Amino acid sequence: MAATRRAADPPESISVLVAGRADWRDDVVATVREDGELLATTATQGRDGYEWLATQPGEVDCVVCPDDLPDMTGVRFVETVRAVAPDVPVVLVAGDGSEDLARRAIAADVTEYVVDDGRTSLAADVARHVRQAAADYRATRTRRRRARQFDAVFDDPGTFTWVVAPDGRLRRANRTAVAHVDAARADLVEEPFAATPWWGPSTRDDVRTALRTAVDGEVTRFETELADEGPTLDLSFRPVRGPDGTVASVVVEGVDVTERADLERELRESEELHRVTLNNMTDTVLVTDDDGEFTYICPNVHFIFGYSVEEIEELGSIDALLGEDLYDPERLESEGVLTNVECTATDKAGREHTLLVNVRQVSIQGGTTLYSCRDITKRKERERALTALHGTSRELLYAETEREIADRVIEDAADVLDVDGAAIYLFDRDRNELWPAASTDSLASLYGPLPRFGLDETSLTARTFVEQETSAVDDVRTVEAFRGPAADVRSAMFIPLADHGVFVAVARERGAFDDVTREVVDLLAATVEAGLDRVEREEELREQERTLQDRNRQLTRLNRTNEIIREIDQALVTADSREAIERAVCDRLTASDRFAFAWVGEVSPGASTLQPRAWAGADRGYLDGVDLGLDDPATPAAKTAESETVTAVDNVADDPQVAPWRTAALSHGYQSVISVPLTHDGVTYGTLSVYADRADEFDERARTVLGELGVTIASAIRSVERKQALFSDTVTELDYRITDSNCVLYALARRTDCSVDLQGGLRQADDGVRVLVAVDRDPATVVSAADDLVGVASARALSTVGDGGVVQLTLTRPFLATKLADHGATLTSLTADPDAATATVRVPNPVETHTVDDVVSTALADSELVAQRERDRQVATARQFRSRFLDDVTERQLEVVQTAYYSGYFEAPRANSGEDVAAALDISPAAFYDHLRKVQRTLFETLFETAVGTTGRFNN
């Protein structure tokens, strides 16, 4: 062994043990010795290095060795070193740098692995690794030493100690702290410190706040009791910073100060009792001697007089405070006590107070006369205010408007209220804001111009009105919601006046609204509210009277209009053509000077002008002089034809120069006009226009009635056309191509990628319209897809034929066939595939084809008329057979037999039994067979009594 370390070596130097052959270690040792911070000790044999480490514990900061020593390998030497110095860093220098050697060295817990590749800087590299490893090693030893010192302090039995993470979770608690809770240490660690059982509900927020302050880097301290009546602790929260300067943890220490805290609390309670007793007495007590000089002054003397005890003493005598000749001394001598002696005293601020004084003879510490003074100033002011308020209430009985009430109240406010300014805000319903209806002159000087307040603002005035709660503010400067300059205003009170507005009172002094003042202000506000309620009720009564008069006039007009409508209804019942209907309507409207003129117009297909069809009344030449074009509609009739909505002009004379038709109407004496569309079920048959020789003839009720009349006329026209269609010998067939998703069959075909063909079974039911469709795909697949459609209430497979079958659909929305039937047309076929649906509609004369086209386009917007052809209606035996047969069976019977037919019940063998068909129809098997037998009997009766021909596929 060759050691170079000396006792006088500076403590910051690094001691290095270099083991290995001399020829290998020379360069390393030379480089190490050149570095003043490194002191080298050498050993040739690995065993020598081991023995030196064992006898010199803690003397070596780092070990350096090659991969091969004379007596053992480098890896073996590392393992030997670890046996005696498991923490000392070891630097292994490998000659070949093989992966196997590196793996074994790492397994032996080598600190640094350096490959000797022949470079000249090897020794310097080894020295650099030594310095780094030794520095880390020393830092680790230092931390461990400090940790042991901290543990010794941490477990002080006289102190409660906790370590808390920056996120507020408990890391450690000493034995003293754990002993005071009924929980294991492991159950407490990592729990939020403020929520642990040491703290009661009232202390947890304080703990959280103190932790946040400590995490921010500041020390905080306060006293509190542990939960469950535990000891009182003086808690300190101290931040502990890490190497980077941030707070790594918070140390919480608690010192038991229960005894001191108890003594302080008892002392405070005693002092508080004495102070409260003296300072909060209702009366002020004074004691004087025979000369009137003070021998005792109650501490609460400032409540009434504003003077301190010392200042009262400087006054000298009771006469200077309460005035001379307060009572008769002889009477006091004889009676011993005088009660309710009323006097007036001036306080330090110069304000007068009315006092009730009780005077009593006593003998207390040199005092002979006791004075008990009670301030009744507020009571006197309240009595005066109530008297003035009573007078104001009488005056309000004669006010007729809200503004008048506001003005009278504000005029009397100075007499009623002990405030410096007042105002009344009323609610403007049209503008949805509060406006200053009246205010005292003094308020303008205190506050400035009074603003309006919108209800969406955050002002106290608006908030009081919205929330309907009284607000009293002792200092407006502390309230952000107080709006306005108010340089001299300090306190204010806001009282809601129900839905009328807000009463505002302000004062220069802070906290001016005591209980008495608030009571008087509340009474005044209640008086204002009652007056406003009365005015509102009276205005409502006047409005109701005006409304009743208007309603009487309206009812007179309505009765007159209803009489006309009844006559028109009777004429519509007997009319046998559209022309007769239109002529009867115009005649009835203009009979007996009811209305001046009436006419019916229609827009022909492809035309852009409204054409008159029927008219009646005076001055019919009016229609020849007006423009009825639809491109730029000017007349009410043209506007109605274009928009299909009611158009009314209350007064034709308003701005007659704007439109030429007004000039023409005025020249014929027309003062008001209304035009209503003749529309039923989405189909428009034209317009009805009615003219009156009085302005404002068509009020809201008249418009409603005439609008309903338009619907009735359109319905009558539709009914007449349907009747005429039954006797028509010719029909028009219309073919439509439909790509509208509202067409259920088209939507179903797209979803299932199949063909859907309407077969019949059309029947109105409570839950919709039931139809039968043939499909060329598996019916079960079609049923599954149909159940996902909004327009299908239910679907059921009835039969399967080859790759397709028959499905029963119940449709929720109105079916096209039923809408066409309402207008006299017949849907003869409807098929659909994924590309489009094709429908054929048969339109008998005189039903207008454009009417049917309106029905189709209204129901299915994405539809196109692709073909139109005229056909003669054939009255064949088959038709007679079908008609008679269908007349003799009920719709239910027909549905049962059609369902059975398409379900394969009549096939051999049967595809579905009678029980299956009955289940599909939601009826019992007995009811099914009963319906079937009745239909069969009817069919055979018709067959043997009527010549049989061909029939259509289904009936609407």
C-alpha cells in the first residue's frame, strides 16, 4: 500500500484508492496527483485494497481498478469492495470493452465503466469520472446525516410534527401526533392534511389557508384546538425549499399551549362580561355629589352625548350636561325618586336629543344623586313622522295618476322622513326601465341628475325592483352596484313598490338608516304602493269599461257577420256547381247594404294575373280599373293570391297616393277591404275580396271569421267537384316521378335496395293508415328496415313468395291516396325502387288537374309530373260487380279477406293458417272465420246475381 493522504489534508480534497499493477496505474495516479483536489492511495493486489478499505471506513471517496488485477479480476474486486463499502463509488477501466464484461460489471454494481481504447486522454477521463462520482457520494452522505438529525428533531415527544407535500397531502407524522388520533399511521399518509382526524370542521379551512401560504414561501402561525376537545396547539407552518429553490414540503409544528390558552380565555370572558354590561346598557348612568359634580360616569355615555368619559368630566357638573333646573330638589328629597323627567340635551356634534331622566337619591362612593338617562329622540321623531305620514295618506286619496302620487309624496318627504334626499322611480313597461318620476331638490344637489335604469343593469335600484327585496346600504362607497357620482351621499335605502317601481332615500351620514328610520321609510313606501295600486285599479276599471264598449261594437259587427255566414252556409248546401257557390257568396255578402262590393278571383294555370270569376255589389267597374297582376302585386286580392294569406286594409284613405288601386277604391266609396284565400287542405281555389264603405270595418274577429269562411267556401267547392266527378265520362291520368324521402315506399325501397309495389288493403285505423305492399326481397328484412322509418308505425310480414312476399305497413303520416281521395282523385298505382317512385293518379272531370298537382306537390315536394293523358271512363260490368260487392261488405270485412288473401291463406297448401292471419289482424280466430264466412257468402250472392267482370287492384 502506498498512501498519500495526510491528516493535514484539507477536508474538501477527494481520497482515491487506485488498485492494479504499477505499469497500469502510473498514468492514472500521475493525473490524479496533478489535480490538487484528488489524493491517491495505491494498491497492487485486490486483497490489499480490500483490507485497506476494511480498516479505514469512511476514508475513501472513490475506488479505481482495471478489469484484471494480479490476484483477481476487476469484476471480482468490485464485488469484494461492495462487501465492505456498499456505497463507495467504483470506476472500472476495461481493456477490451466487451459487452459481456460490461454486463458483469453492471451486475456487480459498478459506478462508472470506462473503456481503455488507447486514447491519450484516458487518465484525464478517469479523473473526471472520479471527481463526479466522489461528489455524488459526498452529497448522499450529507443528506443521510441531515436526515438522521431531522429524525431526531422530528420525533421530539413534546412537539406535534407533520410533513406535508405542496399538494396538501400528508407525508409523515411523528409519534406524538399519531398517538392523539384513533388511526394507523399508514391510513393517514397521502390523505389531504386538512381532512385528517386531527382537525375539526371549523379548523380545516384555516389549515388549508395556512398550507397555501406556506407553499407560497411564507411562514404562518395560529392557535387552534385539536378535534374531539384535544389540546390547544400553537401551530407554525414553515416551507422547506429544495435544491431548485421551490418549496418541496411544509413542516407543521404544534406546541401544546392549552394551559395558557385557558387562562387567557377566562380573562377575556371576564373582561368581555364587564365591558358588555357597561357599554350596552340601554340607559346612561351618571352619579353626582351634592354639588352636582360627577363621581361616576357610565362608559357608554358617548352613545347619547358623543362625549368620552374624560370630556364629560371636563364639563364639571350635571347642569352643564342636562341643563339647570332639571327637577325640584325638595320634591326629590320628599319622594326619593323622580321618574320620566323629560329634557333636551345637545350632544358633542350639536344635535339635540330628547331624554327621559330618572333621578334617585343614593349613597355610593361619595355620590348622592343617580341620573338614569334614556334617549327617546327616535321615538319622538317617529311620532312626528307618523303624524305627517297620516296627512300624506289622506292627500293621496285624491291623486288620480301615478305621477301625481309621486309628486305629492316627494313634497311631503322632508316632513315625514329624517333623510337628506328621496326619489320615486316608476317602471316604464314599454321601455323596460325605471325612470325618475319625482325627487327632492336636495337629492339633485347630493346625487346629480338622476339617470334611468334598465332592468339588465347591476344597479341597486334595478336589482331592488327585480328581486323585490328592500336594500339598506350603510356606505354606498363600498358597493359596486351603486351607480352615480353621489359625492355627498354615504348611506341609502331602496324599497320596492311592487311592480310599480322603487322608492329611494339617501343620507349624508354613514349608517343613517337605523331601525326607526327604516320603519318610517317602509311605512311611507307602503303608503305610496297602496296609492299606486288604487290608481292602477281605477285605470284598469276605466280600461275595462272602454274594452267593454269596444267589445259591444265588435259583437254587433260579429253578429252581423255571423248572420251573413249562416246565409252563405245555407246557400253552399244547395249549390250544385262551383259557379253557383261563388255567385251565392258574393250575393249574400253584398245584400241589404252589408258590404259595398265582393268578388271571387282565380289564377289560371300558367297565368300571372288574377282573373275575376264572380262579383256583386255597387260600382262593379272597379275591377276594370285596377292592376291584378301577380308579378308585383299591388291590390290586396293579388297579394293574397301570391302569399295565400289574409290581406286587410283598415283605412284605404291612408296615403292614397302610394298605390293607384287606393285611388280607384276611394273613387268608388270603398274605405276598408279584406282579401282571404279560398284554401282547404293545402289546395287554393282562388281569393275572396270584400269591400266596405266604412274604415276599420274588418277587425281581428271579422278577419278570423272571414278567414274561416274562405276555408268553408274552398271545402264546398271541393265537395261539389267530387260529386260532379262521380258522373264524369272522362278522366285525366297523371304520372308522377317522386324522389321525396317523405314518400314512405320510396324511402323503404332505398333502405332495402328492393322494389316496393302498393297492392291494396288501404284502411284508416286509429294508429294510422294500413296498406299492403309487395316486395322482391325477404319480407323480414323489409320489416326490419320499415321499423326504423319515422313514417311507419308498425310493419308485419304476411307471406313469403320466392325471394319476395307481402308486408303490411301501418303509416303514421297522412297517405297520398287518402289526400287525393279528399279532392275527388284516385291513386291507381304506386311503385318504388331505389332510384325513384312512380305514381299514377286518375282525375275525373270537372276536378282541376292543377288542384291535384297542388295536393301532390304539397305532400311530396320532390315530385315531377312526367305524363298527362285523357281517357274515357268505361262503365263496365266488372265495375258494377265490384261496386256492388264493396257496398255489401264492411271495411273491416274487406280488410280481413284481403289480409288472408295476401297472406297465402287460400293457397294449397296454405302459407298461413287462420290463427296466423287472426294474429296479424289482432283479432281472435273466431272473429276471423266469422268475417271470412260473411265475405264469402256476400261474394257468392253478388256472383250469382251480377255479371262478373274485371276489377281494379285496390279501392280508395
